[in-house]
Amino acid sequence: MRFPPKKRLAALISALVLPALVLTGAGSPAAGAGAPAGADPVVLTDSGAVRGDTTTLTRAGATQRFDQFLGLPYAAPPVRDLRFAAPAAPTAWEGIREADRQSPACLQFEPTGVREEQAVSEDCLYLDVYRPARTDRSAKLPVMVWFHGGGHTQGTGVIYGGGTMAAKTGTIVISVNYRLGALGFLAHPALSAATPGGSGNYGRMDQLASLRWVRDNIARFGGDPGNVTVYGQSAGGSAVCDLLAMPSAKGLFHRAAVESSVCTSTRTTLAAGEQSGVRFATSVGCTDAATVVACLRKAWPGTLIANQANYQGGSKVGGSLLPKSFSEAFADGSWNAVPVLTGTIRSENRLTSTALAGITAHGYTDLVRSTYGAKADGVLERYPLSDFKSPWDAITQVQTDSQRACPNNQAAQVIGARTPVYRYEFNDPTSPTLYGFRVPGEDMSNGHSAELAYLFDFTLGEGPLTAEQERLSDQMMRYWGAFAHSGDPNTGRAPTWPVYGAAHNVLQLRTGGASQVIHTFEADHHCAFWLG
């Protein structure tokens, strides 16, 4: 998810609250399904025992039963000397830690990735685990590890419930918090000197640490550490792309799903990131080269947030953690080759370009000419206002096709030459938008992030899904779950989802039982024009 700014920032800065974590003094626990029938499940992790709970959730009249273990620490709190540092191992505990409460979201650097009441904190490196109810530790279920979106500046794993997916598909679903904004992605020469692997990728280090936690612990929950799917959307999809290029991630996952992101897009270099980091440090008052690291580690969080625009965000390429971009690693064969599922939403920029709502016909023409230069006449010819509901609808489709749909499709062609790729387009013209994003009088369906409510027990949607939408949700969960099981999303039910391949097969996901394989994606989005 990539969200435009809204007026929630002050509330988020002031909400740095860490809910209490309850420990008991109970003795040594049984693991997994060895607990007495009806007792809450207890699992022994490397750090200590955790007690989850077995619960049910009803969607569209169908009830699913699952175990959930919430707020599990996969790293130590990244505060004080661990701010702007690689994640450290969590502190072990005695007795049983109650895992029935989610952690706060990580500190938000932009204000619309969570609801106003969401607690946020720098102490946020926790994950949530969902599995089918009473899973035995010997089950060896496939594991799905989710990295949320939000432009690397906002969002949280705690809004992505995985219980329904886990129960329906026989998988273990894990949703991860990772550091955001400057805390996750600030590069600076002094920080690089103090950080093995280089600075600018603390959020990526968190994600890598979560995968190592999965490797070391998930078998005790009944999962298979030899069958892990990493998946993410938007900035989370970029994380998956980086993991595909990261040497130290090799062997930690075995399939990858990239939603609404483009692995072949350009990444910021570490050198460029460090230059911008010097400007950022100056803007927050850290100007002494000898003390800049200590100064940044002591800076008030609100000051860091207020200067968010003064550095280059996102991951940085060039240090030993991420020495090459995905494109570079793919080209020389050093990438982590696994099957890939990838796709986009029909009109992504309806969500990301809400600031343009109300644009006039003249404004549309002027914006096209100022943005697309020599291509402008071709844009206006292919996207005439008569084909759209409003000038805003037209410009958001232009942006979708040029920025997201066609580049993602091109990446699928490139990657598909070396590994199985399954490509989709989500196209539900009834889909709800996100909480707080409704533009009066405009069609907000099929915008960026629209698929999330269909894949998760999602709490940032503007409302529940209808019965028809739930049918599509069931289909999508089963496709994604099947991919996690075997690297092939087919479930034995219609429609069959073929590899993208030379035929450029794209599964269009629609409500009303209308999902089907199409071969018109490139024509629908004018990809020959945009990529020519």
C-alpha cells in the first residue's frame, strides 16, 4: 500500500504506546497439539514458551477455526543503541508468555497506513502466527510469510489476519512488522561504518531476521521450514524482490509472490542514500561527524517523522547485505530462483492518486502534456475522456498502465524465461476501497490494495465483503494456498491457472464466477505504447 497524506500524523506521533505483555509463572509446557483437549495451545520457541488461543471467525456464513499466536518477538526492541542497528536476538523468558495480544505497529512516518486508534511504538519487531486449529507439530504444513505495504513509511502486519487463509488452505500464515521510514531505511556514511552490511536497509534486515526466526522455530508450530513462501504487496512486494536478490536470504524461502510491485524497477544506491542521509541528519540537528550516530539514536521520534522528506527512502543497493539489485542478480544468475506468482489491480492509481480528484478536462490535458512530453498526443488518443467516467478516472488509468500494469507485465516476461511465473489481474468492479479513502462521486473499485480484503481477515477495509465478493475471496485464498503447497496455484477447481509462458496467460480474478484466463492484458493496458 502507498497512501497519500492525511491529517492523522499528530495522533500517531503521540500514540507511542506499547501494550503490556503478560507472562505467567507456569512450568514447562507441552508443545503443539500435545496440550489437553480444549486447552489453549502452547509452543516452546527458542526464546521461551508461548500460549496462543484457538478461535473462530465467520465470514459470509462460513465459520473457520484456527489457532493464533500473536505478538511473538522475533528480535529485540530496536531502541537506544539498537536504533539504526541490525536486529538483535530477542531476550529469552521463563514460564509461558501469553500470545493473545497483538503488538503495536511500528512508528508511522506517514499517517494513513493504520486507523487512528492503532497503538504504535519503536518497540515493534513482532509477528503473528496463524495455523489450522490444533495443528500437530509433526504436520509440516507450508508456511506463508507476509510483508505488508505502505511505501516503506507506514502500515503494519497486525491488520492482516491470517486465520481464514490458514484454516481453508492448510497453511501456516505469518504476518510481520518491520521498521519503517528513517528508522528502517536511512542511510548515512557513519551508520554504514557502524552497521555490518551497510546502512539504509534496517527494515530489510528485520525481514531477514523474521525468516530466520521461521527457519528456527516454525517446525514446533507444525510448519515446514523447507517449504516457505514469502509474499508481499506494494512496498512488501519490493521486499520480496530484494529477498530474491539477497545472498543471505538463500534457502530461507522456496516460493515468492509479488503483488502490485515490479522487481525490475530501479533501486536507490547506497552511495546516493548516504548523501541524502547527511542532509537528513543535518535537518534533525545531528551535524557533528564524531557524534552523529549517537545523536540520531537519541533524536525524538517526532523530529525524525517531521523530516521524513529529507532523505531517499526504500532499500539501498551496494552494501554487502544487498550488493545487487534484482535485475543485476537475475542477469548474472546469482538470484534466488524460485517459482513466482505476481500481478496487479485493474486500476491501481485510483487509490494512490486521490489528490487529483476533481481534475477538470483541461487539467487532464495539461497534466498529460506536462508529464508525458513526446508521448502526450499518443496518450490523449488512447485515453480519450469519452472512454472514462471522469477526467480523474482517465488520468488514474493512464498512471496505472504506465507505472504499474505494463512494467509488472514486462517483469513477468523477463522472470518467466527462467522460472515458472503465474500472473493475475484483479478486476472486481464492485471491490471496496480502504478505510478513509473514499472520493465522493468517483469509482474507487479496483484501486491499489483492493485484493487485500480478499486474501486476509483485513481490518483496514472500508467495510465487509459481500457474499459475491466472499466467493472470489475463497477462490483467491485457495489459489495462493495451493501455490504455497507446491509452487503451482491450481486447486483442481475451475478455472485452471496456466503459467504465464509464451502465450502470456493472465488469470483475471472477478466476482460472480467470472474469473478467466485472458490474453488481452497488453492490449487492454496499451503496453506496446508504454514500453515502446
